[in-house]
Amino acid sequence: MITLRVENFGPFEEARVEIKPLTIFIGRNSVGKSLLLYLAWALSSATPAFEKVETGWEDYIKVVEAVVEKVERGESPREEIIEAARLFYRDILARAVEAGLEERLKHAFGVELRELVKQGKERATIELQAECGRLKATISETLKIEELDICLDRVLETLHVERSTRDKHIRVRYANKEKEIAIYGVKDPGDFIIGLIAYSTGLAFEALFLSTWGPSPLLPDSRAGIARALLKPYTTVSMPLGVDAEYRDLYFRLAEWLYENQGVLEELRPLLEELGVTPRPVFKAGVYEVEVCSWAGKCAPISMAPSGVREVLSVALALVYPGYINVFVEEPEAHLHPRALRHLVRLIARAVNGGKNVLITTHSDYLIGYINNLIVASKLPRDRLKELGYREDEVLEPGQVAAYLIKPLGDKAVVEPIEVSEDGISEEEFSKIAEEILGERSRIYAQV
């Protein structure tokens, strides 16, 4: 489990969130749900900007050259590789993460870093704490890494390096990995060491933050609008937010994957039947696209599809796409009929049980209600699940789910954990709204 903590970030004076396989941010409009989601996505998708680190390479390169010399002499360079990895971690990695994360935050939010600091405060703090890994960064005009621990020694302790029977080759083993590497120049051991650092980073932060094991897509609340305006081949429109531009690229990536793996539509069949559509991936004008055929037999590009389809299709595909470990979704319920949302929630559960981390924001009591049904269903034996029409991978254990209520309090926003028991997520906040609606109706009837 990883804890994300912020201080003086946006409207939050202090907020702490434990990330679980399914993490849900609940709250009214404009309280900071999306701010936390976008921050988590930026931390997950940021990559170290090594090209921006101009100094600190000298000692590292000398040791890498010693690795090459030892291989040329037919000797094992294990100690030199370990020394080089530690030098890289000490002198280069933190500054590369600093540059990459600063760039990613600007990209995600579309503002200078100072705008992310709470009004009246000098700096904001972002902290990640995992079982082993730790990151602490401060933000003012720039971003500064105060602490970074990727538990490198834990990986280096498992490193074995042996001579190979092939000239200028070595065999390496670490953790559960084994490979043979050709060493002809400094680039070869350098690539291996960077890979070792990347593996250790992913392991330290459970492949969730500073992710090095695959892309982390964000599906923004503007999905339907982007699909209508921009999901057309060769369209060039300036977009103020990087997330919108990345969403457009995500769509075409998923369209290509769907074209090559059309059998995956069977996984989406209950949702698609409820929507009354059948996606049809096509290859036109040199790009992959998705056309949508309605129950009436009419086919049209995704940009002309009903709003609910434009909202949900990319979400559903991202949830079943095997290359995504982390999926971030803003308001998955947008434009969906409650019955369609029921099927989408089951896809979310399958993704979680398949090893993905899914983080969402929501206003929907229907969505919470459906998630609660799946939590309660986890108490049932296999045969009873089947009788009720549930797959085993469509139920959720309470320990897989974290839920947070985000609400304003004076001049700040606060994050309150919501209990998740074997009966599901507390629906007290939504019950209050229902009571308000019924109270208003009673007052109206009293005047009729």
C-alpha cells in the first residue's frame, strides 16, 4: 500500500490518501477531487528527464568504463556495476526525477508550479510513502526533491554477474530476471544500469508512482467533447491541457489495439448491448479508427456517436487493455444510464482483480451503490455468485477498496476517509442529499 500526502497543495492544507487497487474520490463540484486525481496521474506517469541533468556524470562514467575493461579481460564486473548503480542513484537520479516531475505537473495542470501552491503559502509539499520507497518534493517556483529512496540495495543484493561463454558478453541475474548482455562500449552497461534503476523504482513504488513498467492513462471528464471535436485523422487543434492531447493519442492507440484484437469486444458485450451499439475498428487514410454501429444498423465515426458511447468506450477499452497497469478515470458515470453504469462497474472490478490499479472521481450514488453490491457479493460462495449472474472476478473484497470524501471547510478542502466494510462504502453523504430532496418535495406538497 502507498500513502500520498500533500501539504498546502491547491485548496488542501493537509491531506493524506492511502492508495488501494480501487481508490475513489467522492465529493461535490469544485472541491478538489480532480486535483488529487491529476496529481496522482502526474506522479504515476512522470519519467526521469536524464537529458536535463548536465553534471554529475563524470564519476559514474569512469566506473562504467571499468565495467567494459573487466569484460574485455574476461572478468566479472559485478562490483563495478553495483558501484556504478549507486553513483547513478546518488548523483543523477534525483535531479532527473526533479526535472521530469516538474515538467509533468506543468503538463497535467496547464499552469506554472506556483499556481499549485495554496493561496498565502510559500510552498507545497508532496510525499509518497510505500513499504520501502519514499519520495518527498516541495513546490514553489520550481520543484525540488528533498528525499528519494528507491530501495536500490534490496535489488543490488540479488545481483549476480557471471562470465559468458560468448566473447564480450556477461550473464546477469537479479530478483526474478535473467539475461545475457553484450558489452562492446559504455552504452551497453549504461543501458543495463538504467534498467536496473527503473526496475528498483517500480518495485519501490509498486509500479503505481514514478511508473517505469508501462503507461498510465488518464481519461478526463472532457472525453465526449474531445471525441466529437478532435478524434478525426490529421486534426490539428491546440489544446490548453496536456491531458486532453494525451487522451486523443490514447484513443488512436486503443483503436489500433482493438483492430488487432477484436475478440476483446466479447468482454465488453453486456455493456455494449445495454448501450445498443457495436464498435467496428477500421483502418482508413493511414490511421486506425473506431466506427460505431447502432441497434438500428446505422454506422458512423466515434465523433458522431451518442454522448454516452463517446464517454465510455475508451474507458472500457483502457480497463481491458493489458498494457495498462494504472488507469485514472474522471467521472466514469458521465452521460451513462444507470443500467449501463452497472456493467461498467463490473469491468472496473475485473480490472482490479486482474492486477490493475484504478483511481476514479465520482458524484454518483449509483456508482457507489453498484460497487457496494460487488463488495457484499464477495461474501457469497461460487455457486451462489453464478446463480446471480456474477463472475468470480466481478466481486470486490473490502480491503481492495479505499474511498474518500472531499469537502470544503472554511478556506480549505479536507479529505476524510470513508469506512469500507463487508457491507460496502458508507452512503451517508448521498443519503443526506436524498433527505434534502425529499424535504424540499415535502415543502412543495405542503403548499399544493
